Amino acid sequence: MSALRLPDDVAAWAELAAALVNTRPRPTDPPEKLESADDLERLLAACPEPRPPATAADLEPVRAVRAQLTAVFAAETIDEVAAAANPLLARGASGWAMTPRADGRWALGPGAPPDLAAWLGAGAAHALAELAIAYGVERLHLCAADDCLCAVVDVSRNGSRRYCSRRCANRTNVRRHRLTR
């Protein structure tokens, strides 16, 4: 749940964007985590609105979206966020439309795109852009742990979340403590 005044679906899309980015191979966690249509279906289960079905043919295009979303999280300025998000927003749909949400209410979202990757990219980029515009680019970043590159969506009230998990925070603090001894 978001401590910010963000619509629940925007916060859910932003978290989905981070979850997608975190499926990529990283130096500290090298295996690919998006290997099958089942992996993609599990990831999309957190989607806040009805979605197109996922197939094995969607894997490579979704991985390409993942790389573009990583650039949004790595951005340090709002201009960099816009440069990374705008291509996803532009290719995502044939315009915006009113779409039903999972709870039965309506929301403004991308219209029917030609494929799952474009739809996913547009929804994720929209949420990340909304968050960056409303609360600042500092809310989107990569984990501050030296040995982790997970994406972090900071929806905490005070905007102080630096790590992707308590595990990374604890590991970093233990290392820092041992260096000062």
C-alpha cells in the first residue's frame, strides 16, 4: 500500500515495473528470471487491470521493455525520466481510453495496443512518469547496496527508502560497521 497520495492502480503499475526490471540478470544475481510464458503470467498476476494473454512469443519484446524501464529507474533527472519513458508511452497504444480496473471502477489508461509488450511498457512508463512528476525522480532508483542493482519504487511517506529490501539494507550496514571497527 502506498503512503503517498497516488491512486492504487498507479502504485501497483509502478511496483509491477520494478518487479519486471528485477527479473533481469544482474552481476549479483545472474540467472534470467523471465524464461517462460508461465514466468510472464506470474509477473502479470500483479497487474491492476485486465490484460492481454501472455505467450512465449511475448518474452523477447517484454525483455526489451524491461531494458527501457531500467533506464527510467537509473535516471537522475526528470529530463532523463522523460527521455526513457516517452518512447514506451508513444509506442504503447493507439491513444488513451477509459478502461475497467480489477475492482470494477474505471480509469484512464492506454488503449488497445498491438501487443502485450507495448501495453505493458505503456502502463508501466505511465505510472513511473506520474510518480516522478508528482513526487520527484528520487522516488525511482536502483538499490543503494553496492552489490545489488534491483529497481526500487519508493512510496514511503518520507521518501527515504534507499534499498530494495531489508536484506540489502542490513548487509550494507553490517559491512559499514565492520569497516569502522
